[in-house]
Amino acid sequence: MKTHLALILFLILLSCEDKQSAKNKVSTNVSKTAITSIKKDSILQPKREFPKLNDKNVIPFFLEYSKKNKENKVRIYTDFGNIDILLFDKTKYHRANFIFLTKQNYFDRTQFYRIVNNFVIQGGNSDEQSIALKRRHIGRYLLPIDTKHGFKHNRGVISMPSSDIDNPYKLASPYQFFIVQSKNGAHHLDGSFTAFGKVIKGMNVVDKIAAQKTDNREWPLQNVYIRKIRIIE
């Protein structure tokens, strides 16, 4: 009887040790999962090297940024070829904004999402979540129009559309841009939108993109990606 009782006690103790061991294994797995999650979050969240931009701090930020970042030429890489752009120094906030977004690689994998042949091609947006995450990281802000320098919406001019929000002053949506493709220009836009640069090479690429078929919302039937935009000399 004593032997039998001792055997039962031994089995109970052994069972408790197995359960404790199992608990330790689960705990270790959870710990590894948490570490993995932290690592993934660190990868997804880029290191912040600038303040999160908003309507209050954006103008002082770009005023200072324009003094230290004087680049004014960029190249848009697409599957149809490259488009070289000269940004106007006089439209300093819009130039600084475009250079800033270029250096942040914001435009990579965005699209020319609106095409109106014989008018404009419009880019800088996408329905991919990664692009929305980039905008969230950079900040939400608008830019005032700057039309006092006399730049016209001639063929090849790059300009900035106004925001979709209720916006009586036509404040510009900083993440998007359009290039005038019409041979006669789009001068009805003069004075209402900021022309801040012009194509210096690659208008044939603009024409190829403008010729793509679209749906009734002016969205191309086949995605026209901006593979990247980079600063050039």
C-alpha cells in the first residue's frame, strides 16, 4: 500500500514538473514573438530626422530647409522612360518640398494616377498602403499657392494641384504634382496653381504616358508607376 501511494505521489510530482516545463516553453515562445514584433516595428518605422510636419510648422521648416538644400534638378524614372525636371528657385517652398520628399524616397512606387490626354498627367499618389504610411510619417500639411513670379502653365510645366479638402484658397497638396502635356499649355490654371518647375528632357515620355487608356475616372487601365525620383546634377 505504501509503495503504491509513493508511486502515485511520484507521478503527481512528475506531472507538475511537466506542466511547469510546458509553461516555461510557452513563456519563452511569447518572449521571442514579442522581440520579433519589436524588430519588425523598428523596421517599419523609419528613424525620425525631422519634425512631423503640419500646417503650423511647415513654412518655417521649409524656409530653413531651402537654405541648406539647394538642389533644383530631379529625374523621374518610369517604365516608359525618364523625365528630367528643373525646379524653379523662386518658388522656394514648393522646390524645397519636392526636394525634401525626393530625399525621403516618398515618390518611389507612387503612380501617375490621373491621365487626361492633351491636358495633364498627374502623379505622386497610390492606393498602396505603404504610400499612406509614408505620408503619415512625414505629416499632414498644405502649401500656400505662389503665383507672383509670373510662371505660366506652358507645355512641360510641373505644377501642384490643390487639396481635395474644402479649400477656398486652393492650398496645394504637397504629395502630388501634375505635368502639363497640352501643346497649347493650360493657361486657365495660371494664377490658381503654383507652377514650380519644367521638363527639360523627356517630354516624349510625358506624351507616351498621356496616351495610355483610362477609365471614366481618368485612372489608367494599367498602372503607370513612378519607380523612383532622384536628384541629378
